[in-house]
Amino acid sequence: MTITVSASGLSLHYGRTRALDEVGLRLSPGVTGLLGPNGAGKTTLLRVLATAVPADRGAFTVLGHDPGTVRGRQEVRRRLGYLPQTPGFHPDFTAFAFVDYVAVLKELTDRRARHREVRRVLEEVGLGDVRGRRIKKLSGGMRQRVALAAALVGDPGFLVLDEPTVGLDPEQRMRFRELIAGAGEGRTVLLSTHQTEDVAMLCRRVLVMAAGSVRFDGTPAELTARAAGRVWRSDRRDAGAKAGWRTGTGEFRQVGDPPEGAELVEPTLEDGYLLVLDGAVDAEVAA
């Protein structure tokens, strides 16, 4: 696989807080999921890769360009699409005007060609019929699609998405999954999310972050396999389980170190994720 984004030794501190700790990664075309609890450093990593904030140490390249130089940073930004966790909209802008504004910032200077591109990306996200409507009159799901259209304008080679499905209802999330899957055809997408089902359904690879560092890097199947033989069910909560809950059938589904003779069940990606995080916590305590 062609490596399109490569980073090594990325570190960043906010005062005494270690936001990133020697992060390294390599991304290829397709969708890569980024999982981690609140405070893990996911948003900070995305902001560094999007050239919104500089790292204290380390280096990275995007599509062969080094943002450590002025020229390299300009080239990265020309090839980058970024959907932040909280997109900043001017409420009186129409959907078309907002995406057009972003297109101007991306140096699409020919007005006629730029407007064709704005119409194209709004059609791509299913907003062609409401492009003249003011953003303040759009639903939350539509606003997220406007933000995605702005990220897609100019056909970027690297797309950074920070929690794009947060706050969406199930139907809207399914629609967004379809859009993200399409965006991953022929370009590199890094998707930060708390939704493990989004990763299971969309991603070729998954990274798990905790305490500012990457604790897992592999395929969703490999993350799921981390929980093989460590998920079981019983009629009561096992005090030794790392996590356990009563299901709709009345049984308890439990993750951790099963007792001898336990009735094992097939693990999920979320089970593997929980165990990776548990191992990360143990490692922090030991340190």
C-alpha cells in the first residue's frame, strides 16, 4: 500500500499536560479509524496533522509534503480537507455561501469553476436542493453535511474528520457512514470517533489512543481478536470481570479474565477496544 501520511515522534504539551507522547503512524488510502477516550489526544493529533497547531517535537509528511516548511505547509493545506469537532458556521450564511467561502480560502480563484465545484460537493452530500437555505434553518444532520461538503471542496487527497457523527440520530449516522465510505475511495481518510460500530463498518485500519500515545495499530479484525477467549456470559456479575452488564435476555455479558469453565462468546471490536484501554491504564499505573 502507498503511504500517504507518515508521522514520527509527535509530541505536544499544554503546560504540564502531555497531549501527545511520541506518536508515530503511517496512513494509506482508505478510511482509518481513531478510537480513544476523552482526553486521549485524538483531537490534538488531528489538529497537528491538519496543520492547525504545531507539535513541540517530531515530524510528519502529507502526500509527500513537509509542513515543517512554509512552502510545504501551503502544499499540505491545498490537499487537505478538515472537518473539526465543532465547525464554525456564520448562521446567516447559506450552505452555498459557506462552502464557497471555504473554497476561496482554498485558493479556488476562478469564480465560475469554483461555483461548479461548490455545487458538486453539495450535491455529493445530498444538499443540492437546499444550497440556498440559511445554515441557521438547517437541521443538525444537514449542518454536519455542510461541514463535510466544505471539507471535500477542491477534492483533497487527505481528509481529517473529527467526530463527524456525534449528536446524529441513527438514520443520519447511516447516511454519514455512506458519505464517509464514498470519501474513502481513492483518498486517505482519518476518522476520529467514539462509535466503535462506525469503525467496524467503515475502516480498514484502526488506531487506539490513550494518554497521548498510540496503544494499538492494526485491522478491526486484529483488534477484535484481542478479546478472543476473554468474553463470557453467566447468570450473575463476576466480581473479577473488567466490564460486565446485564443484557436484554437477563444474562450478564462480561469481559476480562473468565473463570474456569465459563461459557465463552464471540468477542466484538468494542470488547477488544476495552481491553486495550484497560491494558493502557495498567501500564500508566505501573509507570
